[in-house]
Amino acid sequence: MLWSPVLDAVSGGTRHYEFDGSCLTTGEEILRILLTNDDGVYAPGIEALHGALQDLGRVHLIAPATEQSGVGHSITFLEPLVCKEIFHGDELHGIAVEGSPADCVKLGVSELIDAPVDLVVSGINGGLNAGINVLYSGTVAAAIEGAFFRINSFAVSLEYDPHADVDTAAQIAVPLIAQILQQQPSPPQLYNINIPTAAVEAFRRGESPPVHVVPMGVERYGEHYIRRQDPKGRDYYWATNDPPPQRTDHPTDLTLLADGCVTVTPLMFDLTDTAALAGMRDWSLRCPPIAGSGHSA
């Protein structure tokens, strides 16, 4: 099976990936995959992906030592990043980093993996990262960090369930990643994959849950807090997920997930509003004169 060219993140050239019967190769080298998450190195979601990604290449597991949910794209620079090797028997299973998800990718690409990384995968997160949650997510931030290095990067999230079937979610996600790599005609891209519980249940029944490529929803939600007092009489506030997002007339990740579909959203880390930028080019803007300088406005 011949895979379409995928841009080599380090050299800037293209590599043709072939399937050798067990994993993707570049003809001479096996695809190198950096796997991370924000739920911590021992989370069941990352373990499920670790097994499923073996079909695509050599997996390097580098993840936070403890849960980092909601940390966004924070990085550590005021203290050292302590790393600990994790073994299963005599085999090196992964590396735990006392840092954020973005730290794990940055350190992994720059220092811990001794060859160019071809693919970054972050997840499986325990909870959807759709709509404006994308902006808070440590899972998505890790994938964004991979995209900074011009590496194809994927964030994978599963709807929260205390008995979530992460193994089935991995069976859905990994073939999707392979299909996307096969079909993308462009330079390295950042993708956000979300899997609802309904899709997992359909897959277990032998059905093929629908997959839709949609934009992220930008509707506000989850703005309510519960106010309480601690034993010393001090007020504290606990965030809730209420109210839920309002359903829109146009399809987004939020609406399609509510309908039980798997969603794929291409993202970008350039936050420039290009339309506003074009409109502001002719604006006359200048700093005010220093007070008392005698210069008139």
C-alpha cells in the first residue's frame, strides 16, 4: 500500500510512506510517532493509543507525570523539567515529564527523541475537546506544539464516561489518522478529532459511525459557578459546565457530536485576523507625545 507524500517536519522535504505489512515506513525508516496527553502518563486513554499506534510506526510515549487537564498551552521555564523513565519489565515503555503537555512535545522533539519526529498524537483525552474548549485544552495544546515544529499533529478526545471504552475509541481514531495522512495534499497540518460515546457504541455493534469534517463551534457556554464557603467562612467558586452551548443552524463539532458523529476539525495556531488586518492597513495610528515635551499633536 502506497501512502501519499507527507512533509518531513525537519528537513522540509517530502517523504513517501509505504505500508510494509506491519507499520508505515519511509522505505528505509519506520514512522516515528511522539505520543502524549494531558491526563498523565498512566491514563488509560494514552495506553490504548500506545497499543493501536503500533500499526503506524514506532511510538515514543512522553507524557506528563500527573494530570494536566485545562492547563492550555502553558510551558515551564522557571524550574527544571524532571524526567523519569518508565519500564514494563526490562522494556522502556515511556518517559514521564514533570511538566505540561506542551513541555512534553517540545522536550521530546528537541531532546528526548534522537531522530526527526514524523507525527505527534495527543490523547485519548477523557472528555471532548470541542467548541471553545479547544482554547483551554492541554490535549489540543500538545498537538499545537507539534504543529509549531511543522509536524503533522493530532489531538484525540473521547466523550467523558466513567466506564469509557478507550480501546474501541483508539480503534476508531488510528485508522482515521492514517486516512488523513494518506489524503492530505498540503504541508503538515493540525487536526482535532472528537469521538462521542454514541459512535463508540455503534462501532461495537459492528456499525461504521459517520465522520464529518466541520469547524469548531464558538458559542459561549459553561459560564456558571457554584458559590460556597469553606469552614473558615471564605467564599470559593466551583466552575460548572452550565449552561450548555446553544445549538446552531450551521454544522459545527458541537452539533455533529450531539448527533453521535465523529468530528474532525483542521486547526491553525496563527491567531491573526487576516480580514481585520487588511482593513486596518490604512489606519493612522501613532503613539502620543511625551507629556511636557512641547510637541503639539
